[in-house]
Amino acid sequence: MNDHRMTITEVAERIRVTPKTIIRWEQSGKVNPSKRDWRGWRVYDKNDLKRLRNFKETIIYEEEEVR
């Protein structure tokens, strides 16, 4: 997975959220916007996947602390 690019659907499936959730995180400024390919489609690499997974885990952790 050195230069493997993933679509938003692939990333969403791996971190168990919907693609729309990732788009909302980007639009609200909670995570940095994704890179785009020549067509304007979002593309992600392994570092982006780690970053999004960590963000999701932070949200879950904060929600559990509130309960």
C-alpha cells in the first residue's frame, strides 16, 4: 500500500462510517480536506486513512467520557 490510492467509499468502509460523514468532517473543518485527482474526485492514501481513523476514535472516546 505504498502509493495505493483509495476512494472515499473505500476509506469509509475501512473506518466504518459513511462517505457523507467524511465529507461533513471536511466541510466543518474537523479534518483537512482530501486530495483530489484530475477528475476532482477525492483520493486518500494510508496516511489519510490513519488520520481519519484517529479522528473517529477521538470522537468515540470523547462521547464515552461524557456519559
